[in-house]
Amino acid sequence: MRMKYAKNARDASFAQDDVSSGGAVQCERTTLAKFRNVAATTVIALHYAALAFDDNVIRVNVLDKNDSPPKFQNLPLVFSVSEDLAVGQTVARITATDPDTLGKLEYTLLEGDAPKFVLERETGLLKLRDTLDRETKDSYRLKVSVTDGIQSTETTITIQVSLEV
């Protein structure tokens, strides 16, 4: 039983491999995923033995290439916190977005006054690890990173210690 598959010749969004290599339908326009995440094309199946054909519309889920690094939101990241904040409490939520990442972003505290703070990897919550004393030190700078698993971005966070917030 010999079959041949062909795509609709009028649809320039897709190309089809030679039938001898499987006839896979591929995205022809590299920018298609930037504008649409679902597309459709018509594929025609020709059955040589029966001299019959049938056409069906197939749905193609277009996956975006991971070509954009994550971006921190609300830059510059400057937070004010009371010196009375209890250990374990949240100082701030660090947020980032990535237009082409379907999965989770992960946050990491790289350097700075790390002994005083802890950054939750999956949530971006910056929490107090040790007590603060404004008279000893009134501001802290932390270098943080966010990654989508392939690309990463870094920024600096400033935390200003106040008497009350």
C-alpha cells in the first residue's frame, strides 16, 4: 500500500519534507511562533492503490525558541524594611518575566550581604535570615540572578533599613 502526503500549496507558513524522509511538516516562517502559538494547514493523503485521496486539516502547536533571557520587573529594585522585621519574614518579592519560557523561573542570591537574607529559589521571596540593626548598617546590596534554565539575567537589589515602615 503506497501513500503520499502533501500539504496545501497555498499555505506558505509550512514546508513539507520529501516523502522519502517521512514527509514531516515543518514551520517555514521563523517568526510564526512570535505571533501565533497555534496554526493549521491542510494535508492531503493520496492512496495510489485505490486511486483515492482525502484531505484533513491538522493542528500544529508552534513552540517558541528560547531566545530571550528573563527580565526583572520594576527596576531598580530598592526596598525599605523596618529594623524590627522578625527573622523569617518576607522583605520583598523579586519578580521577572520571560516571554518564551513555559516553565518556571529560578532565582539565586549570588553575592552581597547574603548572611542577612535568603532568597527562595522558586518563588523569588527575599526573606530575613538574621536581625537588622539600622545603627550598625542602614543599607544592603545584594546581587541576584534569574534563569529560565538556559539563559539568565543579573541585577542588584538595594535594601534600606528604616526605624519603621
